[in-house]
Amino acid sequence: MKEAQKTRQKTVLVLFPNSDLGKKIAGLFSENGYRVIIIVTDKKEQSKFSRVGGNVVAFYLPTQPEQFWSGLAAEVKKDILSAPVVFYCAGKDFLKMQSTGKQEEWRIDFQSETQKRLTFIDQLLSRFAENRPGLWVNLAMGTTMRHSKETAYCKTRYGMIGFSKILELNPKFEGATIRNICLSFFRHFHAGKAIDYCANCTTTDLRDSLMSLKDEDDLVRYLLQESEALVHRIP
């Protein structure tokens, strides 16, 4: 029983990572004794992550997300639904969801890859048991646009805020920590471009901490520190 509890405490679920960032997360967390469960929508990506080694497993999400659950072994399903740490590698998902119509007559494009991922996450949230995540991190690409000559705004902001509110209003996430992190900052800031977190970023409460990180390698170490702090609080 104690060993099973320890395994749950040291499990991280990574949703839809790209190869580079995902490998960094999988490698560092595995080296530090974590079981890393990765879910991807591309079989080639599944193969790449499966070769990372260590305590890393990767699963492929088929076209119909409900088929994913029916094909899982009971023990794996339990591990996924009791992971205390979840990283959602959203990329540009908060920008890409397509809908048509207006007012009450609107439809979501359920055939898109973005919607397939969000449908899976919706199912995941409804399936979480009493051992819900204590840390959920959204890692998204920011896209800043110019509203006028004086005002800039981030197109990612409102989708990120909306998704975060869904988590915060879910009773299963009561007391959980929700983090929003802009990956665009790490992709460009230390490449010599004079950018800072924009005034409309959802990450303002983390700005001082994240400004001290030099690149995505530092970011992954920061994610490990956040996860370790949570794990040590789990009774």
C-alpha cells in the first residue's frame, strides 16, 4: 500500500507535448524518480517518447477519445486518474478552436485536432477520482496582436483564463494550484529580442519567478521544483 501511494505521489501526467519540451520534461522528471505518463495525438510522437527510456510511458489518443479509455489496462487508467501533477502543453489550442454560427445557434468543429484534445481533457476532468491533481500547469504559446497604435493584447489570454476558471470552479480542484505559463517568452526573450511578459499576460503573478529563468531548460527545472513542493505536502 505504501509503495502504491509513493508511486502516485511521484507521477506526472503530460498532455500533448511537442518533442523538444516534452523530452526535457520526461527526461528530468524520470531522472528524479517520477513516473511520467505522456499522451499524444500522433503515433510518431508516441514512438519518440517511448524511446526516452527510464520510467516514461507514452499513449496514443485515437480519433475518438472515448476509445482511449476502453483500451487501457485498469492499472494504467488508475495511474492517469490519480496523477497529482498535470502539464497541459496547450501550444496554440486556446487560439485554434473553431466554431460557427452565433448566439444560441453555434457549433464546434469536432473534427479538428484541437477539439479532439479538448474533448479528451473534458473527459479527463469528469473522470478524476477523489485523488484529483494538486498542480495543473497550462503551457501555451502567446500571440500578441495590436488593437490600435497604443494598445496591444494577447489573443491567448481569454482562452487561457476561461480554461483556468473551468478548473477553479470544478469542486474536484478545490485547493489545487493552477499555473499559466507563456512559452513564447522562453522562445524569444533570451534570443536577443527585447520582450517582456506583456501587460495582458495571465502569468503576471509568476512574473518575478519566471523572469529569473534563462530558457526552457530552466523552465523544466522550475516545473520540477513546483512538483516536488506539492509531492512533499501530500500525506
